[in-house]
Amino acid sequence: MLNKLPDLLYNFSSKPLDADFLLVKHIWRRAQVLTEFKSQVTMFDEDIVGDGERPEDIATRLYRNPFYNWTILVINDIVDYYAQWPRSVKQLEAYINNKYDNPAATKHHITTEVKDASNNIIVPAGKVVASNYQVAYYDGSTTVTANPVVSVTNAQYETELNSKKQQIQVIKPELVEDFVATYNSLLKKGKISSVGGGTSDINM
């Protein structure tokens, strides 16, 4: 899909009177097109990436066409597959062991949910806090002091991040052909190379 992006002559010289241009792909155009599609929420479904499942596997499962794998990456704004795509169980384990000397060590502490006698949320769950964090609140008859804190290990932290990555958006199967045609059409707009002195010269 990068080949279909418009070209841009990018000036990477630090000298304003001595330009040094490099022909690159107009990746900001991709972001603009993505924003246009993201506003059409009825086009998408939620999907969960299975263990070890790749974009082409999902494209085959949903669209019966592995070459529509790029639509999944585009819609989820994934530009770094290694960093942004969910890892398999084995890959995640290897990644954690390589990144941390002690995966079981505490990375940080988070809150557990606290409600008062009227079922109002006093402290939401999942807020990163200090290990000695406390909260005082009135429960209807007296003031209660609570320490709603639990520790999160390095392994738990990375597992949670990976789990969030597994939750993706996909184009509804009945609309994918229209999406592909429209996306390609939009990318062709402004196919003639333009000149940019930097990101500030590109209008979004």
C-alpha cells in the first residue's frame, strides 16, 4: 500500500538557502485518509486477535482473501508491526523474559475500586498510584480510610498491554470491497509530487 501513497519532495537540509531534497512517500496523506474513514463507525466491527493470528489470517477468516491484510493494519493505524501487533503466548513470554531481569518484580501499583454506601464510585479501578496511597470518605455514618492498592508485576503489565492490542477493529465483510476501492481512489488524489520543507508545510 505504500507504493500507492502520493510522493513528496522532503527538504531535510538545515540550511534554508541550500535545499537537499529526498523523494519520500506522503505518509501524512495516509493519516488524513484514515481519519476520514474513522468517522464512519458503521463500517466497522470489533474483533479479537487469536493466539498467534496474523493480519493475513484474519483477512482470510473474514474476507477469504489474505491480501486484504493491509486493511486491518490501516484501520488500526498500525505502522510498526513488531511493536503494535499482539504477540502470541510464546512470543510474549520470550519478550518479557528478554526485557526484564525479574518478570515477577513489581512494576507499579494500581487502585482497586472503592464505592460508598450509596454505591457511588469513590476511587476507580486501575489508576496508577503510590504503594501507600490512601483515601478517606464518609460512608453514611462515619469516615472510612481505605488503602485500595494492589501491585502489578512486570509480567502482568506486559500481558495486559498485549491483551489490549488483541482488541481490534475490522471492516465489515460486506463493505470491504467498497473500502478498498474508495481507499485506493482517495490515495490517488494529489498523485503529483509536492514539495515540503517539513511537517509544518503539510496541511491536514
